[in-house]
Amino acid sequence: MRFYTKENPRLGEKYYAATTPEGLRVVIVPKAHKKAFALFGTRYGSIHRTFKREGDADFVTVPDGIAHFLEHKLFENEDGSDTFARFAALGASANAFTSNEMTAYLFSATENYYESLKVLLDFVTTPYFTPETVQKEMGIISQEIRMGDDQPFHQLYYGLLDALYRDHNVKVEIAGTVETIAEIDADILYRCYRTFYNPANMLLVLCGPWDKKKVKDVLAGLHFEGEKARIEARFPAEGKRINKKKVVKFFPVAQPLFAVGMKEDDLKRRITPEEFLKKQAQHEVLSDLLFGKSSAFYNELYEEGLIGEKFSVEYNLSKSYGYLLLYGESRRPEAVYRRIRETVKNALSLLNEEDLERSRRAVYSRAVQDWNSTSDIAETFMDFAFSDTDMLDYPDVVARVSLEDLKERIRLSYHPARLALSVVKPLKGEK
């Protein structure tokens, strides 16, 4: 196992990368920080419902919520020991998360971080499921799902995804539903684990004062239950049309919450890493230019009292889906939606070199700032890596975004007919 070095002189940043004999990619980002951070992840999230391993005759479809269920279950050990207590005894703080695209396990520590790394690698690569423990976890996760059902922002977000998508798995709740997780058993968990928790599908990112030789020593004893294999995931065919124009729900909120989304229209079956990075940069710069807090749109609506400081805009891009997301609070969410639609319709006429330079600088600055925190570095690096791209390359791609790039992106991706509105309104009797 040999580490190679990749640098970006313009940023003054670098990382070391290597692949273990089993096929696990390992990345070390050296930082002169006291706190060491580790993130151990697999390219397995809520969208991976239908899949097969290389050599399998047929695809298998599993119940919704399994990736999240596995995240919970891996913290349990056959000997009954508490994984969080193991980390705490070493002075480390541990956690985990599941998203649409990945599941990741992490810890941060200012001491004993090589011992903590051993704990991280050990519990993630040592699954233990029994009918009894699965049933116990089902009750815990069912309660978590019900709590999500009572959160207005949760319902706002998934209401929007339901409006945008007819069939794509991105609209499926990460934790699943009480009904879908009831179908999960130990055998299904082991099958998903051995498929997705294989070394070729995983990544270990270490940020902070890590030493390459000591990391290699820790990795020398690593064993994976899942064998190295290619995985093919299948997603339902999703048309360009949105599912619904508007979704409204009622909750005990002080004033209406809104989320407006625009479904990506430009999804190629095959896209190179360079094309993906360029597309992501174009969308980020364009989102900031048209809707960011320095834009005419934001300042006009703010002055009119239609939106407040909690207004946010972002673009979520994947190889199989993408959407512009704008959300916040407003007493007149439908009026905000109409103004967003107007801006999308007239986007080409709103472009100019001065605003491009401002937005390009803002997006570039955020990309550089991602290198300031060990946790931000690790999580952002993994996001890029699981899209087969490189975080270290991204700022330079942003710096090259041109006005012609944005015009082409608008023509390909900005269509008023792809807009949808999700609103959470106060219950009757509340203001």
C-alpha cells in the first residue's frame, strides 16, 4: 500500500491517497490542527433500493429504509459492549449519518486517535444481527420516523420532493416508513451489508495530524466481510415532467413555510467527472447570481417583506437527479413562488459580467472555506468522491465558469414548467 500525493498549488492544499490490497481507498488530508477527524463511508444511501452485485443473475429490490437501519445496527456488538462507550473511554466523540447517496461513520479526537481509528474500523466491518436485536431496533427507528412526521421542515422538504418526482427514489424518506421497515429482517440486512460494505465501495478519509505510517499499521489488520465487487444500481425511469405543481400541509407553525424546487432537465446517462464538476459549478454560480443574498431578487423581496433572513438557496446534484431548492418563511408563499417563476423565465436577460464575477467569487470563497475545518473537509471530500470527482479540483473549475457557460446552463436546465411549490401553513385559528 503506497500513498501518492495530489496538490493544488493555487489553494495551498494537498492530500495523500492509497488503496489497500482489499480495495479500500484511503485519503489523508494533513492539517496542523489539534483535532483529528475520521470519516468511514460507503456509497450506499436511501436511493439504492434495487441492485445486484457483479455475477448475480437478477436484481433484488429491498424495503425502504435499510441503509439507515444498517447505520443504527452496526453500533451494536456481539459481546454486548457499547460502541459509543468505547470511543468515550478514548476521549473521542463518535456519530454517523445516512443520506440519499451514502452512509458514513465518524469520530473526532484530540488524543488516542489511532486507537479510536481501530474502534471505527472494527465496528463498521463487524456486523452482528439477530432476529431479536433487529426487532428491538425496529421499535427505536419507528419512534424516530414518527418524530420526523411531526417536524414541519421535514414534511416541507419531502412534500417538495413528492411534487417534483413521480418515481425516482430520491423522494423516498431516508429512514423509510413504519410499514417498510417492518419488512426488514437479519437476512436482508446481511445481504445489503455484504453488497455495499465491500472495500471497493467504501472510502476512509482522515483529516488532521495523521501520520501515514501509523495509519498503514492500523489498516494492516483490517478485514472485510463483504468481498470486493462491482455493484449495479437500478433506478425507476423518471420523466421530465413534475409530479404535482403544489403540495400543502398544515402544522402548528407561526407563519407559513415554503420550499420551491425546479427539477433538473439535463440528465445524461453517462457523464465524465470533468463534465459533472463543470455542471455543479455552473449551477452553484447561477443559483447565487439569480437568488443569493446579493441578488436583485433577494433584496427586492426582502424589502417588500415577502421573505426574511432565513431564506436559502442551494442546488442538489446527483448523476441520476438534480433540483434547485429555495426555501424560507413567508406570509405569502404563493407570491414568492410567482416571483421565482418570473426570475426563472427571464433568467437569460438577468445575466451580466459584473454579477457573474461577484457570484463566482462567492462560490469560490465557499469552496476554499471548506478546507478550514477537518470535519468539513472529510464530509465534502466524500461527497465529491462518491460522485467520482475530486474536491481539490473544484475551486479551479468554479474560477473558469463563464457567461456563455451560464447561458447554456439556463437553456438546458431552467424551465418554469419544472417548478413546484411545497407549503406548510399554520393550523386554522393560528396566525
